[in-house]
Amino acid sequence: MKFRVMWRRFRRTSPQHNEHQLRYIPQIEALMRRASPFASWSERANWMIDIGIWLRRPPSHIRPGREVADVVRRAKQQRTQFLLDWLDSNRDVKRIVQTTLQKTLREAIGPELFCATGLPREPAFFSELGERVSRFAFPKTAVKQDLSTLFAAMFPDAADAEWLLGLDQATLHRIWKLCADDGISHGVQQQVDEALIYLVTMIISTGIGTEFRQRLEPHMPFRATPFMALRRELEKYLVASPNDAAALRSVRMLIAVCQAQTDRIYAHLDEHGVSVGLVYKVERMRAQLVRMSLLIDLRSGLSVEQSSDQIHALLVDLIDAHHRRSSVQGLVNRSFSLLARKMVERNADRGEQYAARNDGEYRTVFRSACRGGVMAAIPVVAKNFLPAGGAARFFEGAFSSMNHAAGLVAISAAGGTLAATQPAVTAPALAARMHSLDTVDGLRRLLEDIASMLRSQAASVLGNLATVIPTVLVIALGWMLIAGAPMVPADKAAANIDALSLIGPSPLYAAFTGVLLWLSGLAAGVADNWFALSRLRDVLAHHRRLVHVFGPMRSERFARWLEARFARFAGILSLAVLLGLSPVLLQFFGMPLDVRHVTLDAGALAAASVSLGWEALLQPSFWLAASGILVTGMLNVGVGFACSLALAMRARDVPLRMRRIVAWAVLRRLGAAPWKFMFPERARIASAPVEMVKPAEPELEPRLPMRDAGESERRTGSDR
């Protein structure tokens, strides 16, 4: 081991090892000679930014096969130490550099660095989203005496936090002595005090608002809330000495109490619905409370000589928070993840009824789909009488939406089911089963549930096709007998068959329709969440006019009835609008997409075959259209279910690796046994009767009546 240490020392002093450091000397000398305390603010700021760029520059001697991130981080740390050593060996340049740095920090306006960097500034979600987009498109430059802008320009990479974390205490102390003095320490303390006052004011403005107070139990006056108490104790702490242990402990305790209040807000959101704006405000308050804790630690450490630890922790948090705030995707993901979770949790009971685990449930879904297929003939037949060609495209889409809405309402009123609408609704049931994916049994149960849900969707497709085709055939033949002409003209019927062909854009349209079906279910979940968030059930149950007209009992009954069906009505309306107007709007923007639904297309093919006669069955175009309908059904179900599964995993924060495992397991089981996803498995009841019979039960049964009889006789005797 001694020889190994000696060999390392020998290599470190070799010319090859110090070759890159020898190249640093002219670069450092040219960079440090630019320091001038008499330069303007912008020149000094650009000089500090150039120092940061030189420290972050990746080395050119990286060897292949090693961890590049570790090598780059160590190179940054070595450059920092080499720069400090060079300044120590050049005292005259060091005095100029130190004077320039201290003058720049003394002139900078600092409270925004501590109270605004990395924290959401806007009071609402969409205003914050617009502000982030504008900052991404037009980044700020250090043209004015703003320390927060200079800080963001000097640390533009999120990896800078790891670089600062790797610096030892001696290096941090040397950097602090180079950049700061007693005057700067006093100025930093004043700026920290101002930042704490600003943060506690923002917390109070949110905490005593109506949205927060209505969700906190028990209700209390303004002055009794922990937010107001936090301000009073903070003012006492700022007036007292920074080393006052009692005042410091009181402030930290109240910060913890305020954080607990935000947890209670989350619990209320889980029970009564989610608001994106309220989630944003809660996240904003939590970030402000965390920043207050760091600033209090910094203020208490500034009075001690070893204050570099608190400054180190604060700088790392500022870098992380700044880059998190710069991410537009991060804001959207954090704000909508809770909304997705709440949506799937509120609709979990509705997704359970679409899982066909046995023959009885499979037959139930099939019968419901048969009723839905009969009612689906209404929009298929009515589509042939809608105005086309002569009207504007928007009105064609509006009439198509009305037609789809009428058909969906008829299907819902008859207790039927439309094929391929289950994927959007079954996402909540999938999300409820994603707690134990890290075990083999949990993954197996999830795959069994996925198979049962896809099996129910297959039953709905088969049920729709089994009834919509003969229903449309009967209507078309009856029309031909009564009117003496086919319901669909021959040229239009031939065009409809060609449009449904497997060879063409029909599969793409079917996948697009699967996305629309999923979006309709998503709209239903959002509408249900809005119903709960707005407390419309209580509003309708106690509405003065409704109570005066119908009475309190009927108003309450109507409110419960609307609560149970509001999401379904929203799903029907959204699906009708999406199926009717989406192609029109997309064609307006140059995307010629159309809608292909398996049930509606099967009815259209049946109506077209009646118009063309039996000879249409001998044409290859007919069988290509029939094959296209089968592919349409698979794509409607598959794409919609994939979107639902992705939503469920996103709502449960399933890691990316586990998502790939689930997707691969589903594809493997689908390829190995596809019939399990279409038809129910027969129940295994061989061992069930043996397990249900217990030898102890027959002995216990006669004793209970005898004991009851004795007790009744004793009671009768006592009564006598």
C-alpha cells in the first residue's frame, strides 16, 4: 500500500498529469486580469458569468469507458481549487479580484434572490404557466443590478448543484473569504430579514383566503390561524438576537404547523374534489415554507464564524428550485398528477362493472351491448338524411354531433352499452390495482384484471355487431319496400364501402377514434370532479326554488340522482362533440382525419350492402370493408385501453421501468393466449364443495336454538 501511494504521488507530479493544469494558467491569468472594480455593473456581471463558464467547461482529457458525469464534476472541483491556489500565489491580482467581487455583491439588490428565485411568483396556475413560457422564450440577462438574474446566469445547469455539494468545507471557507466581508455579511442578514417578511406576507395572503379557510377544520378567526401566529413570532425573532433559542424554536414550530395545515388541505382535496388552482397555491405555500426554514438556518448561522455550511445548503436549494421552476413540463406534471389521481379514484366504482370475470358477468355485458346495438341503429340510419355537401362544414359537424348525442342518449336510456367506450371508464379500476406491482402476485392480479376488462370490451363489440347489423338490415329493407327506393343511393353506398376498406387510411382513423373515446371518459371524470368540488349536490338539495316547487325530499332525491348520472351525461355530450366536430376542426387545420367506430361502421356497411344487393357480397371491396371493421374494433379497443392504462399508471406514479414491464407482460399474454381476452374462462369448482364443509359446524347449529329456547323460558318465568 505504501508503494501504491508513492506511485500515485509520482504520477501526480509527472508532466503528463499536469499538462492540462499547465494549460489553465494562461486562461486563468487572462480571465483574472479582466477584473476591475471601476467597471460598470454589466461588465463586472459578464466577467463573473465568464468565470462560471470556465469552471463548468468539460475537460478535454476524458477517457472512454469511465463515468463522464463523475469526471466532469471532479474536473470542476479541481479547477475551483486551482483557481484559488493561483490567486493565493498572486496577491496583487487577488486584491483586485476580491475588491471587484465584493463591490458587485454589495451593489446588488438581494432580497429577490432569497424570496423569489425558484419559487412560483404568480397567484394562479395559468398565469404562472404563461410567465414560464415567456421566460423560456425570452431569457433575462444581467443588465441591471439584480442578484437573482446574475445567479441564474452563473448557474444555468442543474448539475451545478452536485458540483457545489462536492466541495469540501475548506474550499467553501476560502470562497466565502474571497467574496464577502463583514459589511456584506451584515447586508446579507438584512436581505434575509426582508425576504422572510416578504415570504410570511405571501403565506398569510394565501392561508387566510376563502379557499383555504373553508377547507380547514375547525373554523377559526383570522388572528387565531397559525399563519398569523407565524408572522407575530417571526417579527419577535427578527427583533431579538439571532441566537435567541426560544424565539428560533417558536418560529420553526409554527412553520411545521403551517406545513401540517397544507397536508390537511390535501386530505380535503382527496375527499371533496380537486382544483388545479388550489393545488398550485398549496404547492406554492409549501415551497415558501421550505425556503423560510432555509433562510432562518442561514440567519442563525451568519452570527457564527462557520456560516459557509448554511450558505452552501441555501445555494444548492436555490439552484435546484430555479431549474425546477424553469421547467414548464414540471409545473404541468405536478399540478395535474393529483387531478388525474383524484379522477380515477372517484370513478373506481364505475369501472368495476365492466370487468367480465366469469360467464355471468360476460353474459350481462353481452346483453347490455345487444341493447346498445339496437339503439345504435338510430344514428346509423339518421346519418343518411343529414345535409351534406350543400351546408358549411361546421354545420355538418354540428348536425353530426347532434345525431351522435341522440343515439348515445337512446343507448343510455335503454340500459345499453356502446362498444369501445369502456377503456376510458376502466382506467380508475386499473389504477386501484397498482399498489403491489413490485411483487409477482400483484403483477399477475393486474394482468388478470386487464384480461377481464378486455374480455368485457370484446363482449360489448360482439353484442353490438350481433344486433346492429340485423337491425339496420331490417330498417333498410323496410324502407325499400315502403319507399320503393334504397335508403342509401348506389353511388354513395359504393363510396361508403370503399371508405371502410382495410387498404387505406381507415386503420389510422380507427386509432384516432380510440383516442377520442378515451378523451370522452377523461371529460366525464373531470366533470365528476367538478361536481364534487362545487358541491352541487348540496346546492341543488337546498335550492330555494327547487325546494318550493318539489319539496325537500324530492329535491334531495333529484340531487342524488343527478350526482350519480352527471359524469355519464358529460361523457355522452363530450363524445358526441368529439365524434362530430373533431374531423371538421382538424380538416380546417390541414389534417384530414375522420372517425371510424366499429358499431357505426358495421351498420353503415349493412345499409350499403342492402342498397347494392346480394351482388355486393361477391365483390372484394365488401370483404376488405368487413376486414377493415374488424381491425377498427381492435384499434378502437386497443388504443383507448392503452391510453387508459397510461393514465392509471401516471395517476399512481408508476416508474418508467415498471410501465415497460406491464406493457411487455400484456403483449406476451395476448400473443400466447388471445382467446382469454375474448371469451370467459370456465370456473374451476372441483375443490370448492370440499373446502366449504367444516366438521364443527353441524355440532354448533343445534346448540343455538336450545340456548335461545332456555333463555326465552327463563324470561317467561320471570315475567310470570
